Amino acid sequence: MTTNAETASAQRVSELGAPISDGGEVSGSSASSSVGTSPTRTRMIEAALATIDDVGLYRASSNEIARRAGLTWGVIQRQFGSREALLLAAFESEWEKLIEMAHSPITGDTIEERIRSFHRILRDHYSRSEYYTGIQIVSNLRKDPKTSAAALELIETMTTRSAGFLTGLRERVLPDHPNGPELTSLIFFAIRDFHIGTHVEAAMNLAEVYERRRADRAAEEEVLVAGLVDIARRQSDTPQENR
């Protein structure tokens, strides 16, 4: 479900990325909203994410992004207005994936079923390469002295709101557990950081080394999840759940 706050945030991102009018000025929000979900705009954003994922942000030139999108940079510039706005739109697309993840249903009746449901949700999100591309983008925009104040404000707004959505997701995992909030925070950070570590290892190792490690990582992940389930059971006051 999309909240009014989410809609307002998306509108503000779209306004920063409004197309340039024939006179060279950035168009208003009405123009940006009319193209906000167009297939061409989506193709541009996907090309930006794919280029950054493949060659890194600093080598993802405007011309290379345009080539992968099958367009000219002039067309992309008319759509977004600037490279900054294109990067913001790419980051916003990843932010929306996180919001979708945070609204995923937690299934199961037992502690183990609900933790494993939570684990699958986190694994599917944090094992995506696009998540790390989004980190590259937001890190660069925050450090770049040329980034506009409006863009930085949007990034902070989305980042702060993300924390609230993730808190809501964690609260739904074990709502009746006596140590629910603290326990689900532990589970969240343990699983998230496991996959961040996996991504870092993949980036630093040769492909053949990482392939040999893949089976080990799967076994290690199962040990991690089983250990978290055991901790939750031990801390539960419900005898049935401790069986």
C-alpha cells in the first residue's frame, strides 16, 4: 500500500528529474508526472543501474549509459535534466524495492516458520546486485560537493523513512515473543550483514574461488538461521514453541 508520504517523496524526486523544455528550462511537476512511469524512462534507469553494476560509478559515463539504453545522452538529458537527476531516479527505484520488501508478508505459525520466512525476504533483497549499486550512487552523491542541497535532502528523507519501514517489518516477525524487538533486530542485522559480507567476498575474489565458496556459504547460512531459531526458542516463554 502506498502512503501519502511515499507519494509525496516520489513526486519530489520526479520534480528534480523533470524533462527540459524546448526553452532549456526544467519543466514543472505536471510534465514530470506524465512520464514518471513510461517504458522509456524505466529503460533509462535500468541502463544506468546495469552500467554502474558492471563497471562502477566512476566509469559509468553518460555516453555508456545512453548506449546501453539504446538512446542518445541528449534524449536522456531531456528526460531527466541532469546526470544527478538520473542517478537520483536510479536510487529511488532501489528505494522503492526496499519499501516493497518491507511490506512483504511474514508467513508461518511457529517461531521457526516465521524466522525462515523473514530470512527468505531479507535474502532475496540483500543478495541483489542492484542493492549495492544503489549504495554506490547514494554514497557518491553524499560526498560530491556538487550535489544539490535538494538532492541531499531527498536522500536523507528516503533513508530516514526506510528505517521506519524496516522497523515495521521487524515488528511483524515475532509480535508475541517476550524479547521480540531486540531479537528481531539481531536476526535482521545478522542475515543482512551475512549477505553484505557475501557480496564483498564475491567482489574481492576470483570467480573460480567464489564458485568453490558458494556451497560453503550456503551451509554457513543454514547454520546461521538455525542458530537464530534456537536462540528465539530458548528465549520464548511459550512451552509449545520450545519443542
